[in-house]
Amino acid sequence: MRSLPGALDHRVLLTDGSLARRVRTDDLDLDRDLFGARDCIEALNLTRAPLVRDTHIAYLEAGADVIRTNTLEAGPLSLARHNLGESAFCINYSAAEIACEAIDSVPGHGRRRFVLGVVRDQGWDARPKDIEDAVSIQAEGLLAGTVERLAPLEPVFFSLTFGAGGTNQSRSDRILRGMLARGQADAAGHLTCVGITRAEVDALARSWAKAGLRRVVALRGDMPGLSEPYAPHPEGYSNAAELVAGLRRIAEFDISVAAYPECHPDSPSLAYDLDNLKRKFDAGADRALTQYFFDAEQFLRFRERATKAGIQAPIVPGILPITDFAKIRTFSARCGATIPNWLAERFEGLNEDPETHAMVAATTACDLCRRLLAEGVTAFHFYTLNRAPLSIAICRMLGALPALEEAA
């Protein structure tokens, strides 16, 4: 029952009411609060965030299970009527951030609550492709807004992935640029060798550098569906080492690459896999982020082999908080990550018990991190999968408390 459909299988969920009905437009400044557009209540996400948040909180305290983002008319085509089309991403971004803050501030008393991102665009005179693009921009803003929940933990950087086969590149690029525009220079973009030419990679990297991005995660990449044999773009970089070398020629990026404690599924041996990692460092990589694992000894043995091979650069362990064990087990079988028997036994029977599942997941991740800390590990790379609360809980349990603003 960790998802909205799962919750609906068990009980009736109550949603909030209309924000517009609770906000008196007579109390608002037309120019300051609504940018001169009397019926653009979505502008309040930027101008009166506390008002929107307090309205969400009022519904939660009254018993609502679901909070809808204040984005009904926040698509770029709809906002263009008010000359606000260019603000669509930021308005949706802020709406998601506000709704998540409201959810976090009101105790659930054992009930799971949800933020429902409202996506719609009334571009009736536009082409279907324009409407599709407009809705995508709105959805991207809502998704990116959840990143703000992790910001108080002051991570070294956030990374934003592409999908397998280089899918969602344009969407990821827009989210990344939106984060940069909001001053999040600690964002890192992903680049792969699949589905993109060398010229396109170079052009994208140059544009990122010009926009102020300084961190890149350079990967070989996987084919769509993860089942096809790897094949780089015929006019692209052949592998991650080539990609790193190309990025080094473009700008002074901070470059992270991938490492595999259990060996990459396509590598013929551990030795070959380690040689490949060394080639990436020789090309100019700054650090390696490992595939996730659940046995600390796997990472420690891998780190020892890397040191003996002459690798001195940081190797940061990848930690995957288990938000859905069934899905993690399926994905792990495809990517070569081992699921220990003890881990499967630990999560057995918890599919319909989200609170216990979350507590077990947090404890499991903390145990792994503490074991690694005892062995001299000083940094972790969390795979949040866009699920911030569990990662936040783990960081708190490890002593990484959110930075607090100074009292006025």
C-alpha cells in the first residue's frame, strides 16, 4: 500500500477542496500577487507560497488524504493567455514543493497521505504535439519540485538520470536547466553513449557549461528495455572512457563514472571490469559511483581490488533505499545485483504494510551505511528514485540533520 492505487484498494481516500474557493481574490493585490491576471490563481505558487501551503494544511488537518497541487491551469499554453507561458516550469516546481511541505508538516497518525500533481493544458487551438510538449513541461516542473525536499540535507550534488537507451533526454535537460535557473548549481547531468551522436553530446555539454553546470555523470548507458546487446550510436562515443575524455576537452567538469562491485553484466571478468574502470579514471574521471549492493563485504572487496590495481580516486558506494522490494528484486535480476536470502526474508510479507516496510528499509540501509563508515567510507550516493522521504529518514538516522535557517 505504498502507492495511491494500492491505498485505494484498501479504503476510500478524501481529497482536498478547491484552493480558489478558499482564497478571497479581494484580499490579493492584482499586480503583485496575480501578475495582473485576476483568474490566474496558479501565480500564487510564486507570489504567496505561504498562503497556498496554509490552505493545503487546513485540508489535511480536516482529514484529507490527498493534496492536489495548485496547477490546474499551470500549463504553458494556458499561462500564455496571461503572458506567463515562460513561467510554467517554475510555477509547477513551486507548487510541488509547497504541497510536499504541507504533507510533511501535518502528522498522518498512521495514515499515508499523497500529493497529486495536477496536469492539464487547455490549448484547444494548438496542435496535438504542442499540447503534449506543454503537458510534459508541466509534469517536469512538478517532478523537479520534489528535489527541494532533499536540499536541506546539503548533499554534495543531485544527479538527474536519462532513461535506458537515452530516453527522456530532452525532459531531463529541461528539468536540469530549471534547477540551474533556480540557483541549484549542485545539480549533475547524466550523459550516455546510447542514442546520441558525439556532436550532440558535445553541444549539450557546452550548453550546460555555459548555463553554469559543473558536474556530469558520464556513463556508457543501457539499451532500451535492458535486454538488447549494447551498441553505441554509430556516430557517438564508443564507451564511457571516450566520453570522459571528450568532456575533459570541452570544460572543467567534475566528472563521476560508474563502478560495479559485483562486475558489470557485460564484462567477461572482474579483472576486465576493473581495467575498464581504470581507463575511465585515466581519461579524467574524478570519482566513481557504484551500482547499489546490499552486502558491505562486496564493496569492501571491490575497493581493495581497485586499490591494488593502482586506483586512488574516490569510489563512492551506491545505496538504494528499498521503497518497493518486489520491484527491486525484479530489477536486480536484470542488472546483476545480488539479493541476499536474509534480505528477502526480512521483507517477506511486507507488501501491504507500508509503515513497517519503510521502517525495515530505513534500518537496513542504515546498517549497511554504518558498516561502511566503520571501514573508512566518508560519502554515499543514494538512489532516491524520486522518493525523498525514505532517504531523508536514513540520513537523519545517520546523523545528517537538515540545515536550519537562523532565527530572525
